[in-house]
Amino acid sequence: MTPTPPPLPAIILDPIVRLALSEDLGRAGDLTTDATIAAGTQMSVVIAARQPGVIAGLDVAAHALSLIDPTVRLEIHKGDGAAVKPGDIVAELNGSARSILTAERTMLNFIGRLSAVATMTRAYVEKVAHTDATIVCTRKTTPGHRALEKRAVRCGGGTAHRYGLDDAVLIKDNHIAACDGSVALALERAKAYAGHLRMIEIEVDTLDQFEEALKHGPHAVLLDNMSPETLRRAVEMNQGRVMLEASGGVNLDTVASIAETGVDFISVGALTHSAPNLDVGMDVV
């Protein structure tokens, strides 16, 4: 399992968090809190888990709180990557009641969403723990939140595939189709274009395509929608020459059998597009 990553830099967090806060505060600020809470009122609250899961997003929540009021004290009890059960205290806040109540929903939204990603990732990671396979996420992320969600995957013990179109070459079926259906032509063009530090991976649907790809030296091959039997045959054909990644048809019921074929990586889009929100709440103490 990958180690818990450090918090994201403020320069990455800032535009995302500012957009979320401005969406909530609108044109007039927090009308309810300003109307009902006297200035100077102090408050102590806890953020608590209401269901089991894995925590992520505390760096984002802390940044949101600091933008509202940097004087509010935030003490983290269960850090990102920590497993929690119902009732566990994740963090404690002490300070201005107005500030805490104004930041509450944005903080909880980030923690709930990103903990969902970490929780689902941990479930997949545990399913393949008896193998050498690594669980990776994809680019199927919430627009604007990719850096947050990919970090949450790492908090759950997985790792990231590409972060974007610009950090690696991944030749998919439509690229091959646009290259006259030629695996060889697509790889030749990619190798001529990419710099020596750029990874090149190609997606194949059949063992014939896989065999052709191996002749042209990609760094990795994505084996798409293949049965465990076919994946096992691809591993045998590969003889350790390139990294192998399996995708398609992956769920918690199938991931172990896919991992047992000997592939190196298993990509799971569901980690970021289908994780149900983890229920966390803020309670006054």
C-alpha cells in the first residue's frame, strides 16, 4: 500500500477552495449565521465519522477554514489515510462561532467526498493485498477536482494513473483506429514524438494486438476488457518485458481474480466516479 501523501500545496488548493466558498457565500455572505450569532461568540465543535471509512481531504478542509478565519484552531485527531468507525472524532475546532458555522458545509463537503474516494480505494487495495498488483485510478474525475481526488486515492492506498493528457502517452483504441487501425504505426509515431522521459502505454483488445505491440517496445500495455484466462496468457507472453495494466469489468467481486493473473496494475474508474459520500458531521461539544 502506498504511503499517505503530504498535503497538497496551497497554490493548488486555493483556487478550488475559493470557488467552493464563493459558491456557498454568494453575494451577501452567511445570512443565517450573521443574523443569529452574536459577534464574539466562541464555539467548540468536533468533526465526527458517522459510518466506517478512510479519511481524506483534511488538507482541503483546513484551507477552507483558514480562508474564512485563520484564528480558528483546528486539531486533527484522525489524519488523512486513517481508518475510522462511527463516532470517531476526526478533528476538533475551537474559535469564532460565526467563522466555524460559515465554513462548516464546505469543509464537510470536501471531507465527505474525498473520504469516499479513499474508502473505496482501500476496499479495492485490500482485495488484492495477497498479490503484487497495484490499484490505480483514471482520468474519470470530477472536473476541477482531479488533484484532490487523485490524492484521496493515494490516501486509500492506491496510486495515480496519468494526471492529465500532458504527463504520459496513452494510445487508446480510437487513436489506433485513426492510425489506420495499426498498432505499429501508432507506436512508431508516439516514440518519434515523445521525449525520452515520456512513458508510452498502448491499449489493446486482443492478444494479436498485444503481440504486435510488444514488437515495438512500449513501456506499458493496457489490456482492456480481457478475461482472467486471457490476461494470464498475456502475462505468459510478456515474460516481464513491459508493465501490464488491466482495465474494464473491474469491480470488488472481480478484482482479486484479475490481480491473481499476474498483471502489474489494475485501473478502476469507479474510485473517482462512483464512490458514495462518506457521512461525516459537525457537532457542538
